[in-house]
Amino acid sequence: MKKLIALGLTYAVIQILIMTNLISDYLQATLVTICINIILAVSLNLITGFTGQFSLGHAGFMSIGAYVCALITMRTSTIYGFIIGVFAGALAAAIMGFLVGLPTLRLRGDYLAIASLGMSEIIRIIFLNLEITNGAAGLNNIPQFVNWTWLFIFMTATVLGISNFIKSSHGRACISIREDEIAAEAMGIDTIKYKVIAFVIGAFCAGIAGALYASYFYFIKPDLFGFLKSVDILVIVVLGGMGSISGSILAAILLALISTYLQSFPEIRMVLYAAALIAIMIFRPQGLMGSRELSLEFIGELGNRLKSRKGRV
Amino acid sequence: MTILNANKVTKSFGGLTAVAKASLKLEKGELVGLIGPNGAGKTTLFNLLTGIYTPDSGTISLYKDGQEIMLQGLRPNKICSNGLARTFQNIRLFKDLTVLENVLIAMHKNVKYGFVPSFLHLPYYKKQEQELINDSIELLKIFNLDDKKDELAKNLPYGEQRHLEIARALATNPVVLLLDEPAAGMNPAETAELTRIIKEIRQKFDLTILLIEHDMSLVMNICERIYVLDYGMVIASGTPEEIRSNKRVIEAYLGEEVNNA
């Protein structure tokens, strides 16, 4: 119940800020980026942070969602077309995830990292050469349906869905693979099945994120979904803490804010961004949140610790 | 009534034959020991029985509800769900998870809810989760771990980690339990406590137990039969008294007698 109230408040406050133009168009673009990055990071965290499978292909799944949704909405430019587009894009990404995951996840170790990297490059090259995707020039004038309300709905649905999944027995099965694959298998967990499931759910959510991206920024090209985009998402996950959903959310917000703030220093922007990343990793090698979650109890605990520290001084 | 029958199981790694035509039979309800010098292939044999390795040749059958289930070639999770559970010599707990979570994961095969309820947390889901938690706590009580259920597994003292390994194996609801050196590194008091627990769970869960152990006092004390493995071969089997006086066993442990020159 507390959760619902907090969510409702967040939605309402930002909606009012947008309606009263206190959030400018520029800031709104940052807000959209944050929401999309949250979906991407939380879904990659399910694969990498919780199930322990190192994937470098998240941008590939995102691009499938983006292109499928774009192509559908450009033909049926209605709100129904948009909803169908988002789900078709997510489904296409999930099917791709299944096809890549099934052979590579049977193996233990880092094969997935290489295979997923290869996959996302193949997808990019395919989009670069297809006629229907307009090659390197990309797709322009994609109908814009996404607004704060849609973003909020999809973001909360994916974040709540994944965090619920993690707490269920199926989620625990995924976590046990990260902890000790051999022991998990010996305890009756079908490790291949759960690795593939985590991968497919992650791909599905990345597809949603891609669809939202295409529909908000109304322009996509293959270069947007290269290797660097995958690394960007991975950076958010590692920075927030592997295995912490609230960590991913915090890191997505923090990095977007740093990046936006640094726009005023264009010459040294990337240098400062990198320096900030290095600094955070030096002082919090386990990520901002480690593998913990931000909750009311956690904040209370922090408060108590601070109090006892003061008491000692 | 035979419950587990390994027939001429062989496994080589390159040129080394770790287990050579080893045959082993467990009767229902028995408590059997598996001993042998270091490197004799005891743990390899466990890994073959539980599917972590696939045997090069030989068969392994489990008899359950009057049916014969062939275990060789099955994946470890399938073997586990058929009722063969194990612990590990070098403790393999999910160490960054809590005691309760360790047991809950092993109970996974009892879960009836599908994926959709796990995303939505429907009431039906909550009821089942609560049942799982209650069952897990019941199980932890046997090992006096119920009041430590929220501790991380890695923070438990060594002896309790060993207990948790057994609890986790029991959570899979096995008919045959394989214990790999459960008393390793324990002091005599802890070993005595472990002996009591093994006897208790055997009664309570109607188990057949096969255990690898170097602690002879434990083996001779609770095992009804003993298999002795050396260089991957079964060199002797019988009651503790028979094993104690078996010439080949003494040779395997102490070396051959030197002939008078």
C-alpha cells in the first residue's frame, strides 16, 4: 500500500511539473532517457546481476524493439498501433533472446558475453543493410505517442514485475545459479531453463525500452544501438550494484544527471564523466547499493548507524 | 529391497581411471559408509551417482515406487528430483544468501505456481510462499538453525554450515542421501552431535544414507555396511568388523607387509 502511494505521488508530482512547464522540453528528454535507462538497466541486472550471466548484447535487443515498433506505428499511426508495436517489438526481442540463449546458455562461463556481443553486432549490420529499415540513414518521422504517462506505466510494470519475479521461487532459482551453478543443479534447479528464462525476460524488457525510445525520439538509426550502448547499460548496472534493483534505478538517475549537468562543459564532458565513474568505483567497488535494496527499513538502519556514530564521538 | 544399484561404473580423466568398474548396492533404509585412502575416487563416485560427471560405462539405477529409473546420463537436477540428494565435501552453500533462502531454493521443485503469479504476487502465490517458508523453518528446527534463518550462510560457524548443507539436501525431499565427509574438520563433540542428527533424520525421513568419511569412529559407530575403495576399485565390502580385519583394506591404508629377506 505504501508502495502504491509513493508511486502515485511520484507520477502526480512529475505530471504537474510537466503541465506547468516547470520541466522544460530539454529536461523532459532527460527524464525520458532516465526512464528508458531504468528499464534497460533493471532488465540487464536480472541477467547479469541476479542470474550471473554476463551479457554484452542488450543494445541489440533494444534495437529490435525500436525497429519493430517504429515500422508498425509508421503504418498504423494510432494509439492501438503503438501498443501493438511495443508488444510486438518486445516479443520479437524475446524470441531473438531465446534463439541466442538456448545454445550458448547450455555452456558454463563467459561464452554468453561473446555470443551476445556477436549477436548485437549481427542485428546492427542487418538493420544497416535492409531496405525496409532504410539502412544507415535510419527511420525518420516515427509517430510520437510516448509521453510521461506511458513511460511511467511501462517503467513501473517492468521494474515491479522483475522485482516480484526475483522474490519468487523462480527468481531464487535464478539467483542460486549466480551463487553456485553446480550446487544449484545438485539441488534440483534446472539451470539451463532458468538461465534462458532470465535472458528472455531481460530481452523482452529491453525490447520495450527500445520501442519507447523509437516512439519518443521519432528517429532511429543502427548506429544508436552499437556496442557502446550495451556498455553504457552495463555501466549503469555495475555502478548501481550487481543484484540491486534500486541500485540500478539510482545509478540510471545519477548518471543521467551527471551527463546533463556536464553538457555545459562540452570540451571536457567525457573526461569528467569518466573521472566520476572511476571515483565512484574506487570508493564503492561493489556499486552504489552493493546487492542490497533501498527500502524504508534500510533508510532507518542507516539513520541508526549515523546516530550511534555520533554517540561515540 | 535394493534402492540404489551402481553396476560396474567407470570414469577416466585422460589416462587416469578415477573409478574402475565400481559396483555398489544400497538396500532400503541402510546406512552405508564409503571409505578409502585419499585419491581413491570416493568423491568421483559421488559425482557419477549425482550426475555431475557422466560415467564412461556402467549403469546406475534407482528403484522408487516399484519402478527402475536409470540415472546414468541424466542431468544433476533430474537425478535430484528423482530422489537422490547430496552434500559437498568442500561446502557449496549459496553463501551470500540467508539460511532460509538456501533451504527455500532446494524446495523449488515443490513450487506449484507458474511464472505469471510470480510476476503479479497473487494471493494464491502468497499462500504457497508462506507454506514453503513454514516447511523450511520446520526443517531448520531439526538442526537448531531456525533462530538463525535470516543470517547469511557465509556468516555461520563452520559446523553449522555443514549442518545447513544437510538441511538443504533434505529440503529436496530425497529417498537416498549422499553425505560427502560430513564430519570433516569437526571436533569430537561436534562429531557426536552430527552422529545424533544423522540417526535422527534417517528415522524421521525414512532415508537410505551413503556417507564418505575419514573419521573412523563415526563410520564404525553408525554404518551397518562399509565399502572400501582404492585406486577406483571396490576392494572390500562388509560389516565394520569384517572391514576392520580385512587384509586388503589394511594394506590399502598402511601399505603391504615386507617379505622377510
